[in-house]
Amino acid sequence: MIRGQSFPLILLLALILPARADQVDDYLAAQMQQRHIPGVALAVIRDSATIKAQGYGLANLELGARVTPETVFEIGSITKQFTAACVLMLVEERKVRLDDSINKYLEVPASWNSITVRHLLTHTSGLKSYNDLAGFEAARRLKSNEFIDRIAAYPLASAPGDAFAYCNTGYNLLGFIIEKVSGKSYWEFLSERIFVPLGMDSTRSRDQKAIIRNRAAGYEKEQEKLVNRDANLTDVFSAGAIASTVLDLAKWNAALDSEKLLTRASRELIWTPFKLNTGKESVYGFGWRVDEYKGRKIIGHSGSTSGFSASLQRFPQDKLTFIVLCNSGDQNVATTLARGVADFYLPKKPVLSAP
């Protein structure tokens, strides 16, 4: 872990609140002080229109750079929404079929022949996730065959379709499938099919070597002091390597309320929980968790990488979306904040019927 001079957390409070604070600003200021979060960016969206976009605290403690709505954060597993959308684009073009074995697109062990594209999308493949495994560091830049060979050393934990088990491995494989089928790199495909058409000009790979304008620094907490995040990162590729802003993610969110990227049928599919072989419904669609919060349906995803936490939470019945990005490695803290902010906007009585 790279260590710098500790930052006096109590001084952050003066940097958190905007000049004219409202209840949401007060709530976030209190949470940031309590949880030792250096910086937060927030977007609140109603009916695809952004009604609040605000930065709080610091994007870089050493430079004293403030967070703004244009600050670029790592968004971690929110990346999976984009990967799933890319796969569905190829499905719509009839270049990929959801129930094809992945051996149609990749050279995989025979023991994987029953794994389908749908299993990868829904975390039901039974594959071992590479989280916390040695040999998957970003500096290695494993190619698809090298990645598959390393994962193949681990037996399947369950038969495909039998159980839901969150698995970054499946989403890396989906990235390799996108590359194989499209003939483009994952990042080229994302840029050409999503980022450029939507005007997501600040969204890209988190590549540590690249100079990224307005990039936030990531921080972890050790013994009540903030330290720079570990630079020896896992290569999360198409499972979690996008960096973006709340303003760009608001554009992505708006596109999901239209047919700019995906047909209505495809959008309904990504938000439909997968049914396991037993017939039991899981909590996951294609790159999205389908859940409930205080009696309301909620569709969203959290993201966590070293030094960063992110969350995008859609309340379809209330036509509200909350996006929170922060440079704290406290896992799931962004979702806690997003749902806390939602409490200020949601009607007291839940809307029971879908739009």
C-alpha cells in the first residue's frame, strides 16, 4: 500500500458543503464526516432529466482538488451494465445467441461446454471468480487464452444454472466474446457503440498509465487515517474497469429509457431476474440486480475497486434514479448513500404498479 501523509479528516467538513446547502447536502456532509469519505459526486434524475448534480469534498487530498460533477471516478462493477448491453446488441444483430454454449465463441475446457452466454450474464455459470486470486494483476494484461487457462485450474463450484454466485470471471469472458464476435477490442466496441453516440466524453478505461483529465485519486482507510489506494490492481477488464462521471452516467441512464441503444424487449430482458434450474428466481438479470427497497422495486448495481465505490440505483415505478460516485474503498458505501439520498425524494407511499 502506498502511504502518504495522513489527512486531518475533521477539516474535510468545511470542504464538503456547497455555498447553499439543502437537506441532501447536509445528509451527505454528515455521512462523509462519519465514514471518512474524501469526496462524493451525486446525480439525481427524474424522468430522464437531471434535477441535481453536485460534487462534495476532495477528489485529491494531496492537491486539494475539489470534486465536481465532471470528476472522473472508477465505477467498478457498474461496468457490467455496459458489457451486458454490448452482448445484447450482438444478440439483436443475430451474431450471438444467449443459449449458445460459450465454446462456440471461445476455446474452453470440455467441462465448460454446458455454460451458456446467459449463464455468464446472470452469474450462474459455476465458474470460480478470480477475485483475490494471484496471477490476475492488471500489469500482466492476460490474453483470453491465458485467462481461460488460469481459471480452468479450478473446478466448477456448481452445475451451470444451479446457483447464483457473483462472478467477475464470467464478465471477463463476455468481454472476450464481444472482441471475438465484433473483431474489435472491448474498448473500441464500447466507444463506437455507446460512449460516442451518447456523448459520454469523459468515460473510458481506468488505465493507470493514461492521463485522464479530472481523474479522482482513490483512498482506503487504515486506523482512522486515509491512505492512498494500493496500486497493484486486479485486472477487472469488462467486469469493472470503466471510469466515468455522474454526468456521463446520467446520459447512459437516459438512453435506457429510450431505444437509442437497445430495443424495449432487450431492456426488459436485462431487468428480468434469472430463473435457476430449480425454478427459483435469482436476484440478478443481465448486469443488473433486481431488488426491493422500502416496498419499492429497485434496479441497480454497486461498484467497488481499490479506493473507489460507486452506485446507480433506478426506481422505475417512481421514475427516479440516483447515482453516487466516491473515492473511498469502503465497499457498498455508495449504495448506502444513494439509497439515503433517495429517501429525500421518494413519495411516502410506494407506487405499486409498474409504469
